[in-house]
Amino acid sequence: MANTSSNTMLEQIKEKVQAGERVSVEEGLFLEQEVDLLTLGELANQIRERKNGNFAYYNTNIHLNPTNVCVYRCDFCAFRADLRDEKAYTFTDDMIRERVEEARATGATEIHVVGGLHHQKKFDWYLDVVRIMHETYPDLHIKAWTPVEIYWFSFMTKKPYRWVLEQMMEVGLGSMPGGGAEIFDPEVRAKICEHKADAKNWFEVHEAAHDLGLRSNATMLYGHVEEARHRIDHLNQLRTLQDKTGGFQTFIPLAFHPDNTRLSHIPKPTGLMDLRTVAVSRIMLDNFDHVKAYWIMLGEKIAQTALSFGADDLDGTVVHELIYHDAGAKTPEGLTVEQLHRLIREAGREPVERDTLYRRVIRDGASWSVGESVMTAAGC
Ligand code: V47
Ligand code: SF4
């Protein structure tokens, strides 16, 4: 970053960030390739504080991966299994009820549901997963199914995405998680997750969801075979749909975990790359309210630091996570609210428990209710 044109470019970007203007794809690439971590952090932090003040959000949640049997074979996935594998499992209705009762007993406000595409299960089984959860604990927000799953349901039923989503909403679906995005570039997808729903399908599902009033998240899986230009293209595509619908809530950069995958020769991203990716994402995604530092993947230390590099959310207490632990995550299986508070306060931020839709949670032990939108309350 020594020459004059680089300095001019950086000055231009700084002015844009200060004025709340959008950084171009070319400038995004420059940030990725030429700019040091602390400068990225300073820029990202400005945006983070403008959008969310000093708040750092978390939620009380629990995970359910209803089956790990999957027709696909994504190279980065350590979670999936074939039907006859020893580790293959599928939840029964009673197991689902038990998981939801556990959610109720711990005062969880959200259940996060993603899983494999089980070729012997019909659409009605997936619908029942949501129905059972909703009937067992109606106040629990069900954040379920990525576009890869919705695409599969649409393929099985030969019905449009909108119909599939409407059926799911009728039995209790509350919002959609951000997975299945990986890296949108078709050449990268061909290398790591050939055959599964492509970028076009991914965006069409989110657009249909937003049109029905469902909010959703977006992710990006980084640190495998992709290059900087692929990450910037990915972020640019996300902000284009967000301009159109405004339906995304949170962006979550997902650090690739290589253990037990077909890409196990690739080293896990370093802490530096994790923080750079959080910061560049925050700068590029000017129309996203939130960027999540998913502690279960980043580890508590990097996630805590990320709160000064553009992130405003740590995700939650997360009980029963499998996808990243199968792929070698060394983080604990869950964190208590006290531990999350400590991480946030140490980072100089104010912890706020939110529900899935970013409303403040008013809590008394395991009982809770929701207040107003946190950002409205903050005047952000
Ligand atoms: O699409 C799978 C990723 C995603 C690995 O919306 C891996 O709040 C790293 O949807 N290393 C599914 N990543 C998870 C998902 C999600 C996660 C966190 C928060 C939210 C949210 C949604 O998990 C997949 C894939 O990108 N994944 N295997 C792995 N070895
Ligand atoms: Fe199946 Fe999802 Fe794993 Fe791909 S990432 S193999 S779709 S469970």
C-alpha cells in the first residue's frame, strides 16, 4: 500500500465509509488485498457503531439437526452420512419433542434447524419436524431449512418455492438460517459442492421467503479453495438482493473447518483471516443491519475480538451443535449466559439478549417475553 494511487484509493474509501456511502467491488478487492487489519477494523467498527451503537447481541438458542443422512457430498462437510454408515441417525418424533422440551426448560427463544437431505424421507416428514416443534412449544421461534433444503423439497414435491415456504409457515416456520450459500461463484461451487442448489436457486428461495414476509440470514463459507475475488463477488451479490427485498437480517461469515472432510489437507483459516473477513464483510454489506461473529466456529477469543472489527452479534448459547464439531471445532458444546456476558463486557460492549427478530428479550430465569426492537430503542 506504498504508492500514491493506493493511498488515494484508501482515502476515497475512508471518505465513503464516513459518509455512509457504498464501497464498490473494485474497492472491496483493494481492501481484501492491500489494506492492513487494523485499518480494516477501524473502518468496519465505524459502520458497526453507527448501526448498532455499543450493543453486542446474543440469544438463548438450541440446535436440532434432524438427520445427517444426505444425498449430497459436499467436500467441506464432515457432518453428512450415508444411510448405512454407523454414524447415520434420524430423529424420531419423540426425540424432536424431547429436544424442544429441553429448549423450553432452558428458556431458549429459538431453535436452529438444518440437516441433511434424507432420500427416504418425504416432504411431509420435514413438515412434521416443524409442526411437532411448534405444537410442543408454540413460543419457540423456529429458524429452519436453508435454500438447499427448500430446493430439495420443491424438487420432491414438484411445487414452487413459494408453495413449499407457505406450507412450512402454516405449521410454524418463523425464519430461515443463512446456510447453503458457501461461495456463489459457479467454478468454486463445482469444486466443493457440485450438484446442490446453485446461487440462482439460493437467491430465488430467499427472494420468495422475503416476499412472504419471512426474514432470513446469509452466510459465506471462507478459507477453502476460494480467492479474494470470489468473496467480494459473494458479498456484492448478497447486497444486490438486499437492495431489492430488505429481508436479510444478519450476515454470518463461516470459517472452514477441515477435519474429517475431503478438504482436510487445507489448513483452517488463521485468526487474522477470520478478523479480516468479518471486517471486509461489514464494510461491503452496507445494507445489512448485523454481522455475526459465530463463536462456535471462531472460538471465543476471536469472536470476542471481532466485536471491535465489525461484528455486533455472537449468536447464542448454542446447545447440541454438530456440524462444526464433526469437522474439528474445539469450542465448547455451549456457553452460559454468564460466559457470553463476560466475553461481551470484557470487549467493552453492552450485552443485549435478543430474539431471532432482534427484539429485546425480557427474562426472568427460564421465562421470557419480548420487548421492542433493540435498534428502535437505541435510536440507531
Ligand atoms: O451451508 C458445513 C457450513 C452451513 C462446514 O443463520 C461448514 O444464524 C465450516 O446454516 N466448516 C449450515 N462450515 C449452517 C448454517 C448456519 C450456521 C450458523 C449460523 C446460521 C444463522 C446458519 O454450515 C453450511 C456450510 O456452509 N458448514 N460444514 C465445515 N466443515
Ligand atoms: Fe449435505 Fe449440507 Fe453436508 Fe452438503 S453441507 S453434504 S448438503 S449436509
